[in-house]
Amino acid sequence: FGVTHSEDIFVTVGEIGAIDYSTNGTNWVQQLIGQTNMLSAVAYGSGQYVAVGTNGLILRSTDGIGWINSRVGVVTLLPDIIYAGGQFLAVGRGGTIVASTNGVNWVLRDSGVTNNLAGIAYGKDIFVAAGSVGAVLSSGDGVNWTNQNQPASAMFTDVAYGNGFFVATAVGFGSGIYTSPDAVTWTRQNTTSS
């Protein structure tokens, strides 16, 4: 479900604790790490690969091959993780945000919401987390979060940053593509068929 890379190796994660790695993107090795939890996302930074998944599972590795459990004490799905601004930030159900500067020691951050969070992105020195019931949170430091309160019908599934804009996708009644230049003002975009 997730993929990341460093200068030396690609790492993917998925169902039943599946972790695969490749040094060239063509030849892959599947690792059996003894986990039955789903892994949903993986990020690389500060010399560590960090994978997150169900039941609050957090795994870390210095080489993408040998993995160590680094549970933070939450027991919820963590669907996304990012390394940016000198720290890992993972988001999850019930407004969960956990942070680490090194992938080893983790702290729980107060998001100020109980909405399920599904995605996290970083751009313009701003973190953005998006999730259910219109939750779009922004933070300049990954510690203090502000809910930008989008339409409650928007069930955000992911968020990314590029070309000067944050882009969030949503499903449900408020489904669509939402963009923002500043993580505060969001606009639902019209799409056309090709």
C-alpha cells in the first residue's frame, strides 16, 4: 500500500506485514517479518525507514531489510506517514497524530479533533493532515494543529503538495478534488472527462 526510497533502496509495504525491497526497481525481494498486521504506508528520513499500519503498528529499519517494532502506545489504524521538517509524522483514526525526530522515540500530538485522519503532506513549511467529516488540519511545526473546517460531507482520503498547491481528494457526498495555496483556503475543483 505504500512505497518510499532512499539513495540506495526502494521499500514497499502492504497486507499481512508484507515488506518488499529493491536496489534497482526491477528485482524485488519479499521479506517475511512475522507480522500479521496490515502495513499501510512507509517513509524514509533521518537514516530510518518507518512503516505504519493497523493496531498502531510502527516498524523501523536502518537498511530497509531488518525491521524493529517501535509501538508508540496507540492501538488504531495509522494509514499514512511522512518525513518532513526534520520529523516523522503519522496520522490515524480518532484524530491520532504521532511524531518522532528519529523513528525510535515517539510522542502523541494533540490534533484537536476526533475525526479519522487519512493522509498527511508537507509544503511551504506547513504540514496538512486530512480526514473524515471535512477535517483538514494545518500546522507549522507538527505540534500545534488548526482545523480548517471544510464541508462535513467531504470525506478526505489523501493529501499531497506540489507546484505551490496542496491537493486533497475526497469521497462521499462531498467527493472531489480540493486545492489550497496556503492550507487555509480550500476550493473544490471541477473535473472534466477526457
